[in-house]
Amino acid sequence: MRNAPAPTSTPATHPAPATLDLRPLAATIGAEVHGVDVRQPVDAATLAGIRAAFLQWKVLVFRGQQGLTPEAHKAFGEHFGSF
């Protein structure tokens, strides 16, 4: 899979905090989130940044989450709504 070129501009509707490492996958949709281990509890500021990034990019990819159990996956997802 080839990496998409970095966009020249990003959607500015809901800017994510500068502390969240986001790498756009395309100019208008999709971003990789780096430096967040969703297998562990995530602090409120990071969750707020993830929420803002989701509103901005619509699709978020969290690579490198090997060992993510179904329980941990559900716990992380419940921060954004009920199942």
C-alpha cells in the first residue's frame, strides 16, 4: 500500500489538539493516529483529541494495536457511544 501524499490543506471544522499525532491519509478523509495505545486506559484530553480528529477526518486508523482484546476494544469504543 502506498502512502498518500500529504494534503496541502486540512479540514478545519474541528481541529484536534497539537499533542495528538495525526497523519492524514488523503486530502479530505482519513488519518492515522500515532502514539495512542488503545489497549490501555486513555486520558480525557486524549479522548477529546480523538473525538475532534474523528469529526475532522471521519475515519481514524490506529495501527500497531496487536494484542487488543475484545474487552479492551469495547472499553475504548464505549468512550464514543454505547454498543
